[in-house]
Amino acid sequence: MGFTWPWKRQERQEPTTPRPPSGNGWNEEACKEWLRHIRTTWAWVFSVNEVPFTFLPEGFRLRPPCVIHATHATFYGMQPMTIPIERLTAEAGKLAQAAQLAKDQTVVIERDGAYVGISLPLPSEFCRRLDYPLVLPIDSQAPLAVYLGLAEGGARLWLSLNQSDSPHVLLAGTTGSGKTNLARAMALCLAQRNKPEDLALVIADHKGHFAALTALPHVIAYALAVPDEVALIRWLVERLDARASGAEKRQPPMVVFMEEISDFLAAGGRQAVEGLIRLAQAGRAEAIHLILCTQRPAAEVLDPTLRGCLPARIVGKVTCATDATIATGQAGTQAQGLIGRGDMLLIAAGERLRFQAFYLPDGELERRVDPLYSLPRPSLAIPSFLADEGGIAGSVSDAQILERLRAGQGVTQIIEELFGCYGGGKWRLCRKRIAEIQEREGLAAASRRRIIQFPIGGERDGQK
């Protein structure tokens, strides 16, 4: 099959790029029509600037000419291999301007084998979210495999913490990237796929994003303030030494989730950093795995030794190319051009893969973890500095709770504002009391969705 390269300038009028129609709901035909106009406009830009690039024609059999994802679309085309990709990437600014993108939005251009992919963010009218699935699929049998979302093309994407190239994960992304939603989905996935006696979860969350998860029977330790996180790391190093020496035998795998490690690293000093490095270096041999989250993947924040111990990287939208290089561990990933809202890169085993991560808001998270609270809690050591105090669940009247429920407030907000509780056993007691009031007053959502405790079935995906 031959291709015609637009070497010569063609004198013709610049096409007008239409804005997407306003309205609610996903309109596939309107989205495709908008993309056809984008393609026509970009073809004109390449032509008048004498850039040797040709879009794949519709009906091309070897690969789809255009792929529509949840938050972005990618056009594919051909460029002579003798022409460097930089000749094409130099036009990214003109393409963004022609597509009338916002100032904080960019066009990403990268070579994909014999083809070149050009991605742009979809307008909000055409964006879709990827909801966490009602029932987990059974693609992976590994107990420590987490379901991240859908790769380009719709394939399910799993990441196994059992593998030598992904025992620990750095999860980076600025506000709005979907980082926290994905981290919570990863923790929930592990809890759903493992019995409490087969998995120990540890949560360090001074921002309160994991409140509903800290009450799970899988959680053996949690910290909700930076000073407690420092103490928690010391406790984990003790557990690491005990496992290595054989003092603790037949202990289940342990997965540690830490939200915003930059605050922890700044407050904990060198001793805290060294403790975290020790866990990253020796944890895999003792079945201790780290999921470390940060909004600021800057060189002055993340210790280079610590970064070197985190082979798997999941990166959402970051602020600049320097942060993208630090977060991914690779140059030229263009992570600063990601769309946000769950549009992410997975870097593991020497490969880079773009995918759409799951969306798991507070209310949905509460509904999903509720069936897991009734599972028996195993007898495991819990740090003394995290012991619960009694009495908190009875410190607020039913009338106060009922007033907020009728006003439409969520359970997490009520517990945090009325009880001053942000996780752990106290949170579980408060949640149980609010659930009793909901049932008694007929306020429990009729459409409440539940999942089986240990899913054995599967659905295609949770896409809407």
C-alpha cells in the first residue's frame, strides 16, 4: 500500500474546528464527528507547514486510525523513518491551538513502532469515567495482583506485587490526576481478593482519604497523623527484622499504603527516610510491599536511593517535564501531558503502558467495603500507640446524625465532623451506628450495590 506525503504547500482555507455540543451524557456519534473535524484541521496544519505526516485512512486493517479512550483520543499515522520524531513534536503547540485546547492542555506525540500516535484530551462533554467494577474479574490468580483499570484497546490491566519487577510501587500525580482514587481501588481490590488471615494491610494516611479502609479486618495498623506515621515506620522495621530473624513465622504478606510521603519525609528527618529505604530494600524478601503516593515527585523531595528501590511506577498528570522524568524514572514520557481524571502511565518491567484508572469516590468506597466489615478479624499484633479508645460512638445523639443524613451528607463526612474520627476501629463503630439509624429510619439507599466477599465471577469492565 502506498502513502502520499504532503511535501508541498497546498493553498486552501483553514478548516474551522467546531466545539462539541453541550448537554449531558455520552454521545458517541457527536464525539466521532468532532474528531473528524480535528483530523481535518490537523491535516491542514501539517500540510501548510510542510510536515511529512499522513493519518491512517479509515478502514485501515493493521490498526485503528483513531482510538477513543475515557478522557482522550489518539490518532495514528505514518511518518518517514528518515525524518526524526522531533520534526513532528515541534508542531504540538500548533496542533493544540488548532484544536482550541485550554492553556493547561497539551497534545502528546510519540512513536509507536512503525506508526506515530497523536493524542489530545477530549472536551468534558465527551469524557467518561471508569467506575470500579461491581464484581472483580478472574483474569489473575495471583493473590497480590491488583486490578488497575483498562489499557488502551480495552484490555484489563493487572499489576502483581509478587513479581520481582514490581514488589513496590511509586504512585505519583498532581491534584485531579486520579491518584487517590486508584490507590483506594488497589487497597479495596486486595481486601476483596484475600481473606484477613491471608493478607495484612497497613495504612498511613494523614489526609484522611483512606478512612473507610482503615476499619477493614485486614488492616493491622494505621496512622492518621504524620508523627504516628514516623512511629509506624519504626514499627514496620521491627516487624521486618522479626520476620528476617525467624521470630515471626508464617506471617501473611503485608502491603503498606502511604498517602503523600513528601510530608512524611519532610517531618520524619533522615531516620524516617532510612527506615523507609530499609523496608523498600529488604521488604520483598519478607513479603512486605510498599505503595507510596505523592503529589510532588520532585528530586528534592524523593530520596534517590528510595526512588531506586521502587521499580514499578504509576504516574498521572504532573506539573512539568522534570517531575515527569523523576516520577517515571525515564526521560521523554510526556507525563506532564496526561489529561488527569485517571489517565495514567504504568512503567514496569522496562515497559511503558498508558491506561485509564478506576474511579472510586467516597460514597462508593463505603458501599464496597461495608460487606467486608463482618469478616472475622485475625489475632495479629497491633502497635500499642494505635490502640482505640472507647466511648466515641456514643458521644453524639441520634437526632444530630439523623439531621445530617436527611440533609444528604455522606457517612464519611458525618463521622469526621460529628465524631472527629478519621479511621480505624472508632470509625467502624461510628459507621455501624449510622447504618443502624439508616435502617431504622428507612434512609438506607434502595439501590445500594454490594459485592460478594471474595468475587469468583467477572464482568467486562466498569465503564460507563
